[in-house]
Amino acid sequence: MSINGQSGTGPHEFASPTTSGAARPVRRAVIVGGNRIPFARSGGAYTKSSNQDMLTAALDGLIARFGLQDERIGEVAAGAVLKHSRDFNLTREAVLGSALSAETPAYDLQQACATGLETVLGLANKIKLGQIDSAIAGGVDSASDAPIAVSEGLREILLDLNRVKTLPQRLQVLSRLRPRDLAPDAPSTGEPRTGLSMGEHQALTTAQWNISREAQDELAFNSHRNLSAAYDAGFFDDLLTPYRGLAKDSNLRADTTLEKLATLKPVFGKSLGAEATMTAGNSTPLTDGASTVLLASEDWADAHDLPKLATVVDGEAAAVDFVHGKDGLLMAPAFAVPRLLARNGLTLDDFDFFEIHEAFAGTVLSTLAAWEDDEFGRTRLGLEGAFGSIDRTKLNVNGSSLAAGHPFAATGGRIVASLAKMLQAKGTVEGRPARGLVSICAAGGQGVVAILEAL
Amino acid sequence: MTDKYTTLVNQGVGKNIAKRLGLPQPAVLRRFKPGQPLVTGPVLVQGNTAGADELAAKLLSWDLDVRRHAVPREKLGAIILVLDELTRPEDLEKPVLSAAASLRDLGPSARVISISRPAAETASPAQSAARQGVDGFLRSLAKELRAGATANGIVLAEGVQSTSPSALAALRFFLSGRSAFVDGQFLTVATEQGHLPPDFEKPLAGKVAVVTGAARGIGAAIARTLHRDGATLVLVDIPASGDHLAAVANEVRGTALQLDISSADAGQRIIDHAVQRHGRLDIVIHNAGITRDKLLANMDHGRWTSVLNINIAAQLRINEALLASEHFRNSPRIVSVASTSGIAGNRGQTNYAASKGGVMGMVRASAPLLAANGGTINAVAPGFIETDMTARIPFAVREVGRRLNSLQQGGQPSDVAEAIAFLASDAAGGINGDVLRICGQNLVGA
């Protein structure tokens, strides 16, 4: 089959029927590769770019890398956390603006910061079930081009105005307008049920698990150092396509030092006074960016002469009751991972790479601390003791969100594509395929985690 | 496509003023478009040799309007001067003066093409003189032609027929709009190798071609031209140019390979990508290059080595990998982009000219290595080409650079691309180790 889709599964051809759905065996879903645009600090290079612009750019880079021009992909799924109401069909619109076949269906998905990873899992499941042969998962977010809504008061007045018919009625509705109604309603990272920002929530968790400032700064430092080394080694040459003059993540500080990080003043946990540890250096900044991942059945990848980097083995979502303070807002992965590993008969020792999204350095360290805590293991996870600890040299080895930045929905795609490439390079370990764990926390007390394996 | 001045002097008042003031009046050149006729009118074949007869018969078989004798006042598309059996300088007179009588009948963008033998390949002083005479004659005639007409020559090595594949392919190239900005140049057909394509509109069908520096300018034009001619493309550029590269790749339905060609494993990565993704590798176009201009007195280590490293050392390394690869043995083609700076020199470009001179040296010495597998390696040397790079040259300098050639204008990136596509084709298999200038017969240099 031509990689350009000139033959084979053309626009209106159908895959040959196999067996009825009930008897059809589950097959593997493989990661072919990925593409993202460099992540830009909010208010920077992508200030004038919309979510649709960035997602289209990320798609077009993926299409160019893998020769998918005019290809009808089984399905494309992506999403954004900060989304304009006009972007009700964001992903489909991005597909239509890309070099893919216009006959490629698409849907939007939204699960806060887990959006990107959840698109990977959902589409991989469809491939495993034989519903589709190819898919593109992705995510995009712009904190610069965020939607600003009118106030609730003005919104009600405008809707009422639309409903009434006569001029006197209209004037009457308009007379309800007060100056305060004209103040716009900007989005925030505050949790609707607690009013606390994500950073303030994490500050409480960080303090609860006694995570030191030094440990957080060290994690941030490693993130920058590892990401910088990855760029220098050309690791991102086939994972990234420049956009708007940016060829590297603009948040990356290759020359940062532990000393510099130590000088920063705390920005979250002000109520903790001198105990506050979370700074702009060990927290992710607001970021703009987009990422995509090409998924396929093995047959589709082979027929298109495309690489197969890794398989999507399994995934798990969890949520915590942060509203009543039972657990920290971003602690759901601490529960999701033990459940996922138990289902797959694995322990933390069976992994070669850990990709734990660095929403805040404190998030990663609190999660690791919980897993190493006997009481947490017994009382919260129902284990005999601590869940376990990880080899820190396997953690975020090519950097993570503290250095790269975190355009909410785009982080999952960034991690999955990078991890798949690392797994493929690693190959086999002690006779088994190299294995990696992805963990992403999300607003609303949620978390999504996944296992990938080299082929 | 044409610069503003050329547009101005080709219409209405501007045309009159330019004529009265004796200003340069560059013509709008005939450039190739798919489906376009090969020539604009009848083709006059001059010469009484067997080679001339065979060639005329071949042109007839292409459905061209062929004349063996001039018809008075008939507009001509081309004059072909077959001078393949010259024995002494006196032999030149008859065909040359017959052609002279028809020069005024040449239409716009018409062609004069000579077919001769190499001066070096004869022991007879008189014969060598006659053959070398063709060189001076044709280059002078090229400077006399007007209205976008050009004169170029094909030099057939001893024993190579006028109807050999590469002789015919070179003839078609020179006759067509593909050679719009090639003027006063010779191509040597060294062997009878090569195959004419089943479809002249898709001479590169089924081929997999790599183009370096494909994100912009001449590289992007090469990609578009090779795609038009039927090739499947791998487009290479540095990671920092990846967005432009992706746009070109999506336009020509190729794959983008973000790669620094100066990295040690560049050749192997190019081969691996082409073979894994497209199943083969037939053509490599070394187009990527940089300039870091400085007078030699002010030259530093960084400017010198970066230019030499990217413009020539990287090509040498990649060629080594290609020649060692079992995937590059089926009549492979390499075409390198040199520069007229490398021939004539250019102030402020000692580093660049050294690198581009180096490209031509590399091509000459690599030719036998490629020939071992039925392959070829050639170079093109562009003169003043209208690109983003030349658009940044100060106005006055740019105007001088543009007008100082027989066609009184700058070339287009597509002009370079057309020559490359020709040299990369199967039909050009008999042309090896050659350098073709695409400069409108620039007044500086050879």
C-alpha cells in the first residue's frame, strides 16, 4: 500500500470483514510516532495563535513526518482544557485545516490535564477492538488566547433580550444592566468547589507529605538539565516541528542552577508562612502548545511502511475526594497506579522509565512519598505495607513539564510520544520488552495513568 | 515570477521608454509547464552529416516540425547546428553562415543548439582547433541572441551517437522551457548510457529522491519540480526549519526528515529513512548550503569552518555512506548545487567559493565511483537566482547582479530545479562528472 493513501484503504473502501465482533480477537495498538510544536510560555511566541492554529500545526508536522497527506485516518481525537465555545468541533476543524483527507472523522475530548493521555487510551482501545486501524491522539491548550466570558448577569440579560419582541420590553430588559455586569469573567485554575487554585491545593499536599524545598528544587533542576541534554542529543529531531519562530520549549532554562532556584520566593502556600516551599521554579508556568501521537494496528503500520515504537498496554483513571480534604487535589495517580499494576501483575520494579507529569515538583514527590509510606499503603491502598519506591534515575529522564512547560491537554501527547521513542531505543530488558509508566494528575481530583511497552 | 523592472519594460509606455533610452530590455522567459509543446515553432536542423540526418529523423518521430533547409521569413522555434564531423576550422563556415541567415527568423525564447565533439579527444591540431572553435562561436552567439532566445551546446564524446539517450535528453532539455535560464553552456555526453522515459512528462516516475535544504528557496523548488516529474520525495532540512519543511512535504506529498546534514550519521539516517519508508533510494540532491560572507582579512574560524563543513564536508561524508550502501546501486544519481562563485570567485565569499569549488572537484572525482554502478554525479552552478537570500542584497548591488548576464535578469529557483531534475533522470545516464551553469550566461566566470 502506498503511504500516500493513493491505494489501499481509499476513501470509500471498506476493511475486509474478519469475524463478528464477539469473536474478533483483541489486537495490539502501537505508537508509530508523534509530533508536537515547541511549548511556549503564555504571553510569548504563540500569544496570537488559537488552539485550532496550534493543533493544526502539530497535525501538519505529523502528516509531513509520516507521509499521511490525503490519508483517511480512522479517527482523530484531541481536546483543550481552556476552550472557546466557538471551538465546539475543535479537532474536526483542525483536521479540515490539515493535509489529512477531509473524510477523516474526529471528536473532542476534555478531561482537564489528562485529556491528551485519555485520547491515547480511548483511541488505542478502538484499535485493539478492531473498530479502527489508525488514529491520531492529541491535545492543545492556550493560556494566552484563553476564552473570556461575559458575566452571568450580562449573559442573562442578553439571553432575555433575545427572547422579548417589542422595543419597550427590550428597554425594560436593558434597564436591568448594572456596571458590575460589564466586568468580564476570565478563566482561572481555581477549583470550583473549593475556590483554591491548583497551586494552593498542591501547597497543602506538599506540606502534608513534608516535601522539602530542596527536594522540589532538585527535581526542577533535573527536569531542565535532562530536557536540555535531550535537545542537545537530537532527541526531539523527530518528535517536534518548530512553530512561529520557536524551535525549543521557551520555558527551558539550560543554564539554571540549584543556587538560582533556591533564590526564588514562594508563590503558593502563603498561608503556611515560612513553611511555604513552592516557587515559580518548582511549579509549571502557564503554557501554550499542542501535541499529537500517531497510533495504529500493527498491520496498518506495516502496510504503510511506518515504524512501530511501542504498544499501549493498559490504562487506568482514578479520582480522589479532595473537596472534603480526604486526599490532595492532585493525588489521584497515587491510587490509579497501584490498581493498574495489580491488574497487570506488575510492580514498580518492572519498569524502565517513569514519566510522572510535573504539574509541580511537589506533586511528583508527594506521590512518590505516598507510595513509600507504610500507613498510606495499608490504610488507603489496602496493601500490607508501602506500595514501593522507584529508581529515581528512571524518572523523567528527558525532562518533563517543569522544564518543557505544561499546555494542559498537550502534555499527554508529549509524554506518550517521547516515552514510546525511549522504549524503542531501549528495546528489551532482561528478556522482556522495555516498559514505561505514564502518570498524569488532573483538575477535579482526577488522574490517568498508563503502561507502554517496547515492541 | 519576473522582477518589477522586467514587467515594466515588457508593456506599454515602459517598453517604449526603455527602447528609446537604450535600457536593458529583459524578456519574459518561456518556462516549462506540463503539457507545453517542446519548442515554439519549426526546428531547423543544419549540417550534412549522418548524425544530422539521424537526429532530424528522430525529431520528426517526436512530431516536431523539422526543416533541413530554411524557409524564408518563417518564424523558427530552434536551430540545431550539427557539427559532429568537423575536421578543420574551415568546416565551420558553411553551417554557421547558413544558420546566420535564419537568426532573424528566431521567435521569442527560441533556441540555438550546437552538437559537436570534444577538442581534447583528437590528436589532430586542425580538428581540435575546429572543435574548440565551436566553444567560442556558440558562447558569442548566445550573447547576440535577443528576446529570451538562448544558445547552448552538446558535446558528444568520440563514438557517442547524436541519437544516444543522453544526447536526445540533453537536446530536449535545451529545446524546452526547462532550460530557460541556461545560456551559453555546454553539456558533455560521455557515454551512450541512460534510457529515455516512457513518459516525457513523468521522467522520474517510480524514483525515490532525497533533497537536502528543502525547506525554502531553491530546495523547495527542487522538491516541487521532482514531484511534478513523478518522484517520491524525502525532504531534509535542519530541525529549526522543520515548520517550513513540513509545509513543503505536505505540498509535494513527501516525508519530512529533520536532520543536520553535518552530523556524523546523516548519510546513514537518510538511507534508512528512504529505504524504510519508501522502499528504495535512487536520487540524492545536495542542495543544503549556507553563506557566512566576510572579506578574508576579517574571516574567522567559525565563518570559515561552518561554510566548508556544511557546503562540502557534509556532502563528502554523505556520499561515502551512499557509495557504501547496497541500497544505492541501481543507476543512482547525485546532483550537487555548486555556484558561479566557485567558478568566477566573488568578493567576500572566499569561504563559500572554496566550498563550491570543492563541490565541483568532488563531482569530477566521484564520477568514476558512481559509474561503477551505472550511476552519475553532476553539479549545477547557479548564478543570480531570485530567492529570499538575494532579495536581501542592497538594491543597487542586486540590480547589477541581476542584469549582468545575456538574459539581463535573475533566474528563478525553478530554473535551477529543472536542470537538477534533468540531470537526475534516467535519460541523463551518459552525463557524468559535469557542471552545468544556470546563470543566463553571467558575464563573470567561464
